[in-house]
Amino acid sequence: MKISNTVEWAIHCCTLLAGLPEDVNLSAKDLAEYHGVPHPYLAKALQMLSNDGILKTISGPKGGYRLASKPDSVSLLDIVLSIEGNDSCFGCEEIRQQGPTALKRSLSYKRPCLIASAMWKAENVWRAELEKVKLTHLVDQVKVEADPRQMKKTQEWLNDKYNSK
Amino acid sequence: MKISNTVEWAIHCCTLLAGLPEDVNLSAKDLAEYHGVPHPYLAKALQMLSNDGILKTISGPKGGYRLASKPDSVSLLDIVLSIEGNDSCFGCEEIRQQGPTALKRSLSYKRPCLIASAMWKAENVWRAELEKVKLTHLVDQVKVEADPRQMKKTQEWLNDKYNSK
DNA sequence: TTAATTGCGGATATAATTTATCCGTGATAG
DNA sequence: CTATCACGGATAAATTATATCCGCAATTAA
């Protein structure tokens, strides 16, 4: 029951992009450099986000990624599901239909297993909580809580990137 | 982000044991046979439940497992955490402290990362939902919803086990 | 048009984890 | 004393996660 750390990378990338002006984009290499993570592997995560319509791709020189839609319409859930896939984390293998006391007819098991239902209900609550958190909220919170010195360094780093293009 | 299927096995085992009289116990082999799952591997899961005080062990011939406490004091969360461990499913690697814009002093990052906080909050909601579901509820629901024919077969199977000892 | 840059997708290699089994030890009922 | 059973360690196989590389298509600047 562990979430891939590429999810963390993806959320950080999206949050960074969400705070940028709409006409600015960053390449996979830029994003990897900014976050100090391996470029080729991060690129895979960005590809998934792009395939799922969360990021927009600009190819060619000066190309890269930007947010495909408004930051308030992208939730943490969108990003998590894009990277992890939207299969349920609990897979019911219907073991109630195994063993010596099981019934032959699968018709007897029309309703879902109660145990699986309980697990799925909890997962839905988790998803709903992640759905609530939009990129806008994260961007706003960062502006308030982050160290002003890092904000400044980030702005300078972005300017450098932008000017060198 | 996938939960081990031994969690499913463990919950089914605990639910079965929760429905039994207090002085009855089932061996790992019995539980494996009942659920149609491999015995040596299920035994590992039962050991974990035993170590975490969810199941009580009776060793020697006629030994096995029974619930260590009342069914209404054991929740799905207890079982899930016993098998999966109680580490958070989201591991924050503090990537905000990596890259060219990070600050040298780790004092600047006293508050937890906002992204991690959001993920952890969702996980806490998930845990709270699982905490609500006690084995009592599952046992009661099974009595109402399960096919009477399977209940009868189960009773007969249990009687066989009990009489042969 | 050409050269350079960038994302895309497939193939592949390595690391880590999960899944599964086995065996020796200690406990206990008959 | 013997057969049964849980326990814990060791180990092996299978699956998944992590990471990299390369050729291709798209795009831009010179």
C-alpha cells in the first residue's frame, strides 16, 4: 500500500506550472533540474499527465509543458490517478467463492462482498478528499507559507530560464 | 498504490473467527482450507495478526487461532495496518529541499510540505472510515445478506472440524 | 532547407518488493 | 513419548517499480 514517489514529483511539477503565467512553459529537463530528480524518468510521468489531459504539450525548441486547464479545475486526485492508474487499491478476489463451503452457482454472489464494499467505501472517501484539493489551493498556500527567500530564488531561476530562450 | 491480497485473506479469517463461539479455535490449515488459499503463506499473515494482538494463539494439538478480544473492538483498520504496516502510503521525500532554488538551512522547512499534508489528510480520512467498521458489523451483515445455503454448509464444515478433534 | 531542440513511445535493464515455500524449534494434548 | 501446531528465520520465485536509452515525429530558428 505505497504510492509511487513519482506522484510526489508530478504534484510538485503541476503546482509549479500552476503558479506560472499562462503563456510560459517548462521543458521536462527544466522541471527535472528544478526539483533535483532524474530527467528521463520524470519525463515518463509528464507523458502520463499529458496523455490524461492534465498537461499541454508544446514540442520543438522552446517547447515543454504547461497546464492544460485552469489551476482550479485540476485536483490532486486527477494527478494521483493519472500516475497510479484508476484501479481500486483493494482488489477483491472473491475468496468467498472459494473453498469447500462455496456455492456452485455464481448467481448466489450477485451482491458484492461486504468486506470489499467496506474497503471500497473507505477508498471513495479518500478520493473525495483528494478531489477537494485543487492546484489553486496549493499555489495560494505556498504563497503564504513558503520562505520568501526561496520564492525569490525561484523567481530568479524562472527569469534565467525565460531569458535564455 | 495496491493493497496486498493477504489483507483480504486476513479480514475474511478474522470475520469468520469473530462469528465463532469464544472457546472455539481454528488452525492456520483449517483457515487456509476454508478460504481456498495457500496454507504456508496465510500462516504468515496470521502470525502478524497474532503479534499485533488481534488474534490469540493456542499452540499444540487442537491449537490454532481465535480472536484476542471482542469482535466490536477490532476494526478493519486494525487488520489492514497489522498486515500492511502503519507507514503512510505517501512518502514525502522533501523534494522542495532539492534543486537549485532550495535553501541551505533545513530550519527554513520546519512546517511540513503542503503537498504531503494534503496527501496525509486524505489518508487520515481513509483510516477513520476503516476504523468505523468493526468485525461485529461484518458478522451481522453476513448473517443478513449471505446465502442461507452457504451458511448451512459453513456450519456443517465447522461441526466436522470440531467433532474430528 | 537544414540543424537543433523537444516530446513521444517502445524496448530494455536493474532494483525492490511481493508472494510463496521450507525447515528447525518450542509448546502441548493425548 | 509422539503427533500436532504456532513461530521465526532463511530462501526462492515472480512480479512490480525504478531508471535509462534510442529512434521518430513535431517544431522552431537560422
